[in-house]
Amino acid sequence: MDVRVKYSSNFLIAHLNINSYQNKFEEMREIIQKLRIQVMFIGETNIDSSYPDAQFAIPGYQLYPRSDRKKGGGGLLAYASSNVICKRLKVPGSYKTIESLVLDVELKGRRVIVAGLYRPPKLLVSKYQLQLEEEINHFCNWASLQGHAFVLLGDLNLERLRPDKPEGKLLIDTEETHGLECVITEPTRIQTRAGKTTKTLIDVILTNEAHLFVQSGIYEPGLSDHPLVYGFMQDTAAKVKPRIIKFRPVKNFEEEKFQEHLNSAPWHVGEVFDSVEDRVGFVSTLLTEIVNDHMPFKQMRVRDQDVPIMNSEWKEAIRARRRPARRYRRTRISSVMAIRAANHYNSQFFSFQSVKPCEVEDRLKKLKLDKAMGWDLILPRALIYGASELAVPLANLFNIYIKQGHWPTDWKKAGEWTPVHKKDDQLQKENYRTVTVQIVINKIFEQLLSSQITALMLAKLRAYSFDDVSNKLMASYFENRQARVKLGNTTSRWRKVIRGCPQGSSLGPLMWNLYQNDLTYVMKSNISMYADDHQFFEASKDVQLIRTRLQEGEYSCSNKLV
């Protein structure tokens, strides 16, 4: 589209009735990225919830799919550039004759309500015509009351070029009633049947402030029997901002030299320190210096468009990573091991045992290369390649912590919380969940301790009778934990974590299970348990029973039993 060159910096909105999107996604993605469309509506997608959103993801764009799209007809979705401040608005009420999707877009100096509409083709007769007119008027009234410029794009299947017919009259009347103007003047559909050619204008862009558009028209992408309708607005589009990423390149990494350096490092010097904190500080500093020598940090500018698209391998990997399978792999243990553990610990208190260098080495070698590094900037790759050389100094360090019942302060920094958008408005913090990245050495220590506690949890030994040193170690693990938020390359200051199990840790889920494992013995009510979202409930016609259950619940809460 040559006109994009002329208006290269202007804000571009567009709509296309694509008539089945699933088989035309790649072509549509190329058009959106090539034309740098800021807001794109796609109508008559014919897709439903059986198609994952990831299948239609476009790098550099936020996808706004409808939740009630129906296979075989209808369906409406939208893309908005990641550089545009945009949120989805919920229209009050529900419509039976039209589908709608509304975005509140913030431009430089103004806000614009941009709405996508679609109406399936149907004759305007009797009650249906009245209902359609009522719903369109209701929608336009609501949009006008938002107090901003209003733009409506879509295929309404209302023939604007024939004002003498019901379809055309309804659209013209709507424009006059709400002060709207159609900036598309060319026919958007040309059909030839039995030698007769008909031209219709059913794909429209209506607005209450037409002066905001400097250019509008139609473009034939060849994806359906409808053209793409577009409009360039006066406002300047924001340029794609590059991201700065930090990484440790491993292209020139020499594993043998790295291992030799680890072997010759003075790990024994750390033993002269009496303080546990000083020992972990020495080991961490020495390891960081060695890693920096062999895998120095670099920075690189990355644009959103450079991110690879979703491919078949990714889709297959996503399908394979099912939550129940992951949960089973984390907690599975054979019945024979459970019986042996129960017999071994049946008559003694539990205490953490010293870890062996071979156990540490085994854990290090099982690390995954593609896992993220923590805030200490030590790559898992470095620990994997140096597993044999690091096994002894790390085992010595871990055993000191077990013996003294002390968890290092730096390791209690719970990690960096990276907000990840869940759904709905991206500008509301409650619509985000956090992903925590822990430092790898701390996770190794947690895994070694977790493997010992697992036997205890399964055997139910003497009401979880940890000895004093083990209790001290676990208390130290939870006390004075800290965390910080990471947005891109920017991090907040460390702040104290008041309560809760550390996310992303190996011990956290296990300690949570120990904490809430006896909940069903305390409460006699029915209980629904899902992760950390538990609900107590009771259903009965016996009022006295309900009263008793409420009193029991109140007593348990008052006495800190739950």
C-alpha cells in the first residue's frame, strides 16, 4: 500500500472481513507488520475457543480476542501495537444482532474510542429490524457518552449506497442521529452474477470527528471477497522502541579452561571465616569473577519485530506441557521408597543430613541449559559445565548451613518478580501475575533439603518432629526474606516479604503441603482444595448443623487453627 509511505508516521487503523482466519493468519500477520497498522480489527473469523490465542499471536502486538466467537459464523478480534496505550472496554448489556469489541486508545494529546462491529447477513424484517436499530443506537449512545472521539469500523451488512432500501436507510439514519460521518466512499464489495455486476458499500468507518482523518480508503489484500478498509489519523504513531537485553554469550566459551580455572580457584580460603555470611559472600564473589572471565556480559538492542513467530514446534511443546504432568513429575515417589522412609524414621526425630559432593554434582548436572539466571547473574550453563569442580566447595558450604541451622541472607532474597499479563486491561495491576526467578545455587540447596523432607512428609513421622537445629534452619529460611520487581532491565529496591511461601523455589511447595496437610482434620466441614485457594462449605436442611459448623469455623479461626 503506497499510501503508507506518504503517511509513514501517522496512526493507522483498519478492518477486514476475512471469512475464516485460521487458514489466513500468516498472510494477515505479514500485512499488519508490513503496513505497521496500529489497531487492526478482523471480522468473521469463524474461530472459537478450540483455537488457542497463541496460534494467532503477532510479535509486537497485543491480541484482543472475543470470548464468545462461534465456529461457522461471526467472530471478532483485534490487534493493537504494543507501543500504544490501549485497554479493552466492556459494553454495558449484551446484543443479539451485532458483535462488538471496543478499545480505548490513548494517543498524543487525545483519547479515541475505537470499536469493531460485525452483523451477520440477515433480512431486515419485522422485529429483527427494530431490535437491530435499537441495539445500534444504544451502542452509539454509549460510545458518544464516553466523551472522546469515536470511531466505528466493521461489516454491518448495511448497504450505504442504497438509501432507499431498509439496509441503507437504517445506516444513514444512524449517521444523522448520532452525528457520524462515513470516511469510506468507495464500494467495498463488487459481485458479478449472471452477467450483472453489483457494487455495495457494507464495510464502513464511521466517526463523530471526521477531521481527525487525513486519508482513508480501501486496500485489496486478496484474502477474502472484502477489501481492507483503513484510515490514517492526524496523530503521530509512536515508533517501535528497542529493548536492551543483557546476556552472557557462550559462542567462544571453552569448557576445559573454565573447569581448570574452577579447579585452581582458592575455595579453601572461605573456611577461614567464622561467619556463615562471610563464607557465602566469598564463594559467591569468587564464582562470579570466574564466570565473568569466561562468559562476560554483553548488551544487545532487540526490536519486538525480531521475535520469532509461533511455529509448529512451539505449539507441540505447549500441548505437551500439561499442568497435571508437571505436578506429577515434581512430587512422584515410589511406594517402596515411602515404606523404607517410614521404617527408617519411625522412632527418631528428623534432622537434616549432610549432603555429599556426588549429590551436589548430580543436581548441578541435571540443571537445564535454557533456564533463566537469577539476580546473582550466574548462568545455569556455568554450573553445569563446572559441576565436578564446584561439587566439593558447594557441598562444604551447604553442610555448614545445615550444621549451624542458618540460611544465608543473600539467598533469602526471594528473587525478582516479573509481572506477566493474565487478561483484560493491561493498565490494571490486578490483571498481572508474577513470575519469580530464583538464584540457581540456592535452588540446588533447596532441592537437596527437599529430597530429605519428602520422606518425612510421606511417612508422617511423629507429627513432623524436626529437631532443634532443623527447626532453626527452616525458621531462618522464612525469616527476613526479600524480593524486588523487575520490568525489562529495571529493578526496584529489595523489600521485605511479609508472609507466604517463596514462589519459584523448590522448598516452597513442599513446605506449603506440610503447612496445610492436616487442614482436613481440623475442619469438619466439606472443603474444596485447589493450590492455595481453599473453600469450606456445608449444605444441609438441618439449621442446627449449619450453626454448629459456623461455630466450629469461628473457633478454629479465633484460635489460629486455620
